[in-house]
Amino acid sequence: MDLNHEFEVPVTVDEAWKILTDVERIAPCLPGAELQEIEGDTYRGVVKVKVGPIQAQFKGQASFVERDDAAHKAVLRGEGRDTGGKGNASALITAQLTEMSASSTKVQVTTDLSITGKIAQFGRGAMADISDKILGQFVENLNTLIASQPAAPAAPAAAQAVAADAGPRKIDGPEAKPIDLLDAAGAPILKRALPVVVVVAAVIVWLIVK
């Protein structure tokens, strides 16, 4: 199943590349997502969701399989697991950045999503609706981040290699607030398949915009 998204950020393509490949920095922009550990190019964490008073937590990870700094293209592989056993998801995510002007960059994200278990019952249309709304929140948060914090310089390759050899690094960041599915999915979708929406929203947060 393919899901396609596109958005713009108000910075040069080089600045956008630095920001969007700094997963630790942009993780707080993802609704409900909490980055907990980094090991080399692998990022692990949880996604928290809620429907009214009911809350759930899901585990996920993503890792770079390709990163072309010159072409501003990145490919990541992600996976999410519902700890309640309702299903699993994996995805290959391709992000391509294109310069629109001296101060604007277009970001195209294509996700090849594979799902199993109960979440496989849910249709592409509902998944697209949820991911569109989550992406909208992410982009709003990202633009706020860009406006307040310019991109930091990339770490030297040698420093990155040392960090990778040091083993997993724990991330001591703020605790994420659960994403509210009543806002993200909307009442019509929730009425159709509430338990499935919870799982789908969680894996989409991790697999769509990394």
C-alpha cells in the first residue's frame, strides 16, 4: 500500500536537509511520538494515543538505509508493533527534497506500507485521512521549530562513527503527550473501526514522517 505526502518548509534545501535528517531534533514535532534511544542510524521509541479516557502505547523504530546528502534524498525502513497484539506494520519511506526558491523547499514523502493483523482490515482511504491530519500537525510544529531554532551544523563523520560504536544512547527528552484520535481521525472514521484506528494512527506516526 502506497501513501504519498508533500509539504513545503520556508528554508533553503540545504537547511531543510539538515533539519529533516536530524531525527532527534524533529521527533518532538511528531504528534504522540517520543524518541527514547538512538543506536547508529536506528531510532527507537514509542507512540502514545488516546480516545477519550482510554490511552495506549506502541513501540516502533526506524533506520536509514540510504542517505544521499548531495541529492537530498533519504530512504528509511520503519516498523511498528502494537503491544496488545492487534497487528504489526513495516514500511519503506522515501523522502526527496527539492528547492522551490532561495527560501523554500518542497518535501515529497512516499511510504510503501505493509500491515498484518487486525489493522490490515482498515482501508487505504481511512489510513490516508489519518496520516494527512497527523502530517498537518507535524508540519505546523516543524515550521514553528524552524522559525525559533536555525539548523545546527552536522556532526563530523568521525564523531558520528564514534557515536555509532558507543552503543545505544538514551534520549532524555520531554514525555510526549498522547495524540488525540478524536481530533486526528474524526468521528466518522472512529465509528467505523475504533480499535483499528488506534493502531493505524500509532504506526503512521512512526512510519510516515521520519
